Amino acid sequence: MAPGGMFTQTLAREQRAFLRRDRETWGPHLDRLRSFLGEGLREAQGPALILGAGTGLEVPWALAPPGTTGWDGDPWSRLFTFLRHHRWAPWVYQDLTGGMEELWRTARRTARQPWSGRLRATRATARRLAGLIHSLEPAAAPLARWLETHRPGTILAANVMGQFGVLAHRTVEKAFGGQAPWNDEEGEEDPLEMALRGWTARAVASFLEVLGRSGAELWLAHDRGVLFGNPRVTLGALREPWTTQLESLSPLEADDPLAGVDVAACFQGRTLDRHQRWLWPLAPGQLHIMEAMRVDKAKRPFSW
């Protein structure tokens, strides 16, 4: 049975909003992502694990070996995958960061008065919450426990890491009753925004560290960057950092969904191939730079 709770409710709302978008321009992106994930599923030796499986829009489940497990916190994801692919796969609904509920409890406890439940003054409370968030350590513990038990030989991450920061922001906003706790004054750094960026970086790094410890072959696809406005931009030859690959005659406003974490650098000593990037026009005024790479199976066995 799918769980309830703040995290699953928030993720379900984000998933519904994602699916309601106009997908007219998504064709080349979906073809490329499905081709990459499909290659990973075809090469899998035995049951695989698909992280961020969603509703099956991006995952070619027909290619998945028997016993392949989907993982997505959206409580409707398994059902929608069944309706789309006619496959009732084993499923895990837990939070991949292992830290969303702790973030929610911390934000709600800080934002509201304990005796009345009313919201505190937003600006001062946001600064206090920023200090508390610096001490939170999302550890991807549910994923680590599952991998220790099941030990799949192949793991696919289907565009899930870029959601960590988005869900963290939605969680904090919900704790403030939908009021925006962000400091939008020009020239000032927002301490809460910076704290959540640090939390996101720790969540992404911990997630990748757990995947690395599994020793499995990894097929990773994720948002590498987001451009806002309507820039005329192309991608040059693949090079690092990703921002140097962008070619445009006008200044670009770019965001890093992974909060500065270099995915490839997290797998020192492992062979990386199939490395590629492409542009995905997600919505008007929002252009995503997608990245995909394969990490070969570790030579040493699982280490926990």
C-alpha cells in the first residue's frame, strides 16, 4: 500500500503538475531519455532497480527484466505505470533523500508557535530556520537499507536528483502556510535559500555515495542545469564544467539543480561512458540541460 504523509502528498502534487504541462515539444527529449534508459534495461543481468520511476512516461518498462523494482514516492506512481505499461511491478514509495520528513518537522516547528499553531513573523523565523537546516544531514538511509538487502546488479536513476531541491523548497513553503519565506531584496543573499542549497548538495552527494557503495552498474539521467527566460542557446562539444558547453550570444540566467555537486567526480576509479547532454524545453521560459552517463560495475563487492 502506498504511504501517506507530507512527503508523498507534496510529491504527488508535483507529479500531477508535471503531467499537466504541454508536452508538444518534449518528443526529442523523451526519445533520447527512453533510449538511454532502455539500453540500461536491455543490458541488465537480472532484476534492476529504477529510481524516480514516476508514472512510466520516461521509462520503457517493456525492456525491464522480470522482477525489476520501481521506486517513486508518489503514491499513484505504481498504478499509473500499470495503466501505461500493463505491468504491476514491485514498488518502493520511500523518500530517496531520507531527509524530507526531518526537514518538514524542523520547518514546521520553527515556523509555528507551539501553543497556538499560528505562524511566527516570517522574516526572523526564516533566518532561524536557515541556521537549523545547516545541521540537518539527509543520508539516503532507506535506499542504503534496501540495497543492502536486495543488491541489484543494475540501477537506473530516471531524472530524480533534480527534484530534491524543488521538493525541499515546497516543503518549507508548506510549513509557512504557503507564504513565501524568501528574501527577494536585490543585492542581499537569502540565508534560507543558501541553507536549502547546502541541504540539497548534501542530499545529492549522499544519494550518489550510496549508489557508489552498492557496486552496481549505474545508468544516471538528471537535470544538469536550468535556463530561464527565452535564450537562444546551443550545446557545444561535451566539456566540463557544464556551463562552458553552453553557446549563446546573450547573457544566460542559469540554475544548478544539483547545487554544485559534480556527478562524475563522485565515482573516482570507476569507468564512465555514454556521457551526453541535450536540451529539453520543459515549458515556456524554462529550458533544461539534461545529462546522462553510465558508471560501470565496481570491481569490489558491495560495501556497507
